[in-house]
Amino acid sequence: MNNNVTANLAVSLDGYTAGPGQTLDNPFGTGADALTAWMFETDLPGRERDKQLLSDIHANTGAHIMGRNMFGPGRGAWDQSWTGWWGDEPPYHAPVFVLTHHERAPLKMQGGTTFTFVTDGIESALEQARAAAGEQDVEIAGGAATVRQYLAAGLLDELWLHLVPVTMGAGERLLDGVHGLAMEPVEVIGSPTVTHLRYRVSRPAR
């Protein structure tokens, strides 16, 4: 199957996609509200392109992959009562493959989302996601560490960066430790509060 493997993340001018001090009540860390505020303002005047872009990015997504930290704050053996940050109906409406070191039975949620927990690495998760997506795209939903693993392995085809004009000074940077990466600029879309940058990704030099 020739699925396109994509990712899209909001990023600060100094390269951070999440703030420090992530907690149950503050899953994206201190200061991260500045990165995501535009996503909740797409109905305001002048933000039509932001709203349409987000719709377009997800329109052809058939499966998602995420790291355990994006699914929940726990570590070690699973708390079976935890079913994600999103309530009974997560926003994915498609199969989601969660990278973890601890086995857990698949978790079927309302609205068409089923979380499958993958313990044998990023390539296995991608193989399963490709099969589930059919002819549609596979999105690496995050967080930054998971996207970074796929970038470093040369398994990501397209990356959208939503560049927010703020600096954070601390947190988690997307590209730390990724060497030899080449990205071809494909599209730039501006709006009052964010600049959307679309890249085609080349395999890193080994």
C-alpha cells in the first residue's frame, strides 16, 4: 500500500511543541496554550483558512499513531480505568495505534475510534496502521518524541508545521537529535496568528 505518512504539529519560533511540566491537568505543559489557541479560534473573522486547512489535513486520514504520553500520563503497568484525555468519544473516528512497552487489550470507544496498543516498535505500528487505513493516509498524531522517531527512521513523508509567533524557552523540541534531515517546502499559508508550513520529507542521511 502506498499510504502517505503525515504529521502536523504547532511549534513555537524557538522550536518547541510542548511546554515543561506536563501534568494530568496540564497535558501540554506550561505555556503550551500559546501554541494551540489558534485552533480554537477558527470561527473568528479572518480565520477561515485555518479552519479549512485543519479540515483538509484530516480529510484523508484513515489511521493514527501516537506515543503513550499522548494517550495518557501513566507509566508502567496500565491503569485499566484510563481511556484517554478525550472522554467517551475521542476526536479521531478511526483506528489509533498507541506505542507502549506494556500490553493492553484493544479499547473500542464511541464514534469509530479503537485504540490498539503496540509493544513491538514504530515499524510494527506503521505496518498495522497502513493495513487499517487502506488507501488513506496514516497520521503520526504525536507527541513530538513519536514524530521525531518516525522522522529519524525516514518513515515520514509529509510534515505540516503550524508556526506560532511566540517563544517558549523550555519544553520539548521537535527536531532535537534528528540529523541529516532534508525537507522540501511545498506550501505556505498565512493567517493573523499562525503560519502553516508544509514540507515533503527526505530520508535522513545514515
